[in-house]
Amino acid sequence: MHVTIILPCYNEQDHVIDEVERICKAMDASDMTYELLAVDDCSTDQTLARLEDAAPGFPNMRVIPFRHNSGSGTVRRIGSQQARGDIVVWTDADMSYPNERIPELVGMLDDDPTVDQVVGARTSEEGSHKALRVPAKWFIRKVAERLAGSEIPDLNSGLRAFRRPVAEPYLKLLPPGFSCVTTITLAFLSNQHTVRYVPIDYFKRAGKSKFHFTKDAYRYILQVLRMVMYFNPLKVLMPPAIWLIVIGTVKGVVDMFRHPFYFPASTVMVILSGLIIGSLALLADLIVRSRGA
């Protein structure tokens, strides 16, 4: 088995079969051996019934029903752990991604063994809450680029292909929600795995969006910090530590000139805060290196 495609499905009854047909048609034309894992995340509509009814017509599709709603991150994690293909593809069932291009993404991994992940970088934003979502995503992406030390055209694209053996150590880190795509991107970049970005069109999703701006935006930024802390804590903790020490030292010099032999408690607190945070940064880095992350 060469490719495993993981398709999270939650309340997609009106278009899920169209998406399955599109994926299978593209893969059949590519001559790649593949399996499609259609995972129903305990939908409250007829999504599971329609997948099961259609299954006999798609011999490469396996329908996996969940007993309770677990989130797209859990679906992708379990699907990746059960995958039999050497290459795993993540995508969505909402008709927003050009899934007919999946063979193209897989082909890039086949053609270049130095690339470990190929991400479809969206050229437009068609999601809900667009006025708030675009600047928020830009800010989070810039924070991630700064911390990861790499350019990231699309931090949370839902369409990507990666090598399963490379991803296996990081699957346990995937959160249950949408930020799982951010996690797998940062995990690869933080460990010097090559990630290639391919521009793709992005379309208005079919059905109702499951994205909640306030809650999910908070989770995205938290996950960015968490992942960089997990792999490179010095990137997060050492800059504020150094700035606090520098500010405290400058303030201490100024205080000594203005009031000789007087060292205010606030200055001591600033310097000590920097030293404490710096010590925590070094300790965290030691822990990361000792576990071989």
C-alpha cells in the first residue's frame, strides 16, 4: 500500500459522497495503490449511513465510525496510526480543497526523497469570520515563523501529504481540534524535516463551518507556543529573559547615577525575573535534549 488518505467526516451528508467520488477518481487515474479512510466523527445527520451505503461502490474505501465526537485532530491521529500506506494524506470532506490534486502532492514526495511533507498553501481565504480570521491567522503565522525560524506560507492548511514513518513520533502530540494541522507543520519544521509548499485554490466550504473564531484562534496560538516549547524552548523563553536582564541592568545603572548607593526593589525584581526565566529556559532545553526530541 502506497498512500492512505484520511477523510474526517462530521455532518457532511449532502456532499460527502461527491468528495469520495472526486478523491477516488483522481487516485484511480494515477495508478497509485491507495486506501481511503472515511472516518465519521459521530455525525448527527446521515453522513455515516450514506458512507456505508456507498462503500460497496468504492473498494478502496474503509468506513470507520466513532462512537462519540472526538474532533478532527483525533480523527487524523487515529487514522494516521491505522494507516497502511507509506504516505499519508490529510484533507477535508467539505469540498473546499482541490482533492483532485492529491496525486500531484504524493508525486512530489515520490520524486524528491529529501522532502518529508508537501502542504497545499491556500492562495485565498474563504472561511467564516473572514474580517477577523485573516489578520488573526496572519499574526499567528508570523509568530510561528519567528519561533520556528522558517517561512510558512500556510500554517493550518487541511490538505497535506507526508511520510508516515517520519510523522509517527509526532502523532502523540496532535491535539483533538483544528490545530492538529499546525502541530504537524511545526513538528516537522522544528526537527529539520523539509516541508514544501504548493499553491492551491481554496473554495467556499459546503455545509456549516465547525470553526469557532475565539476558541479556535486561542487554541492555535497556544499550540504554536506549546510546540516550539516542546522542541526548542530557548526560542520562547530566552529572548524575554535577556530583555529583562538588559532592561534591569540599564535601569540599575541609571538608578545608581540618580541615587548613589540606592538600588530599588523594582530593579532587583526585573533582573531576578530575567535570571529565573533564563534558568528555566536552560533547564527546559536540557530536558528536551535528554529525551532526544
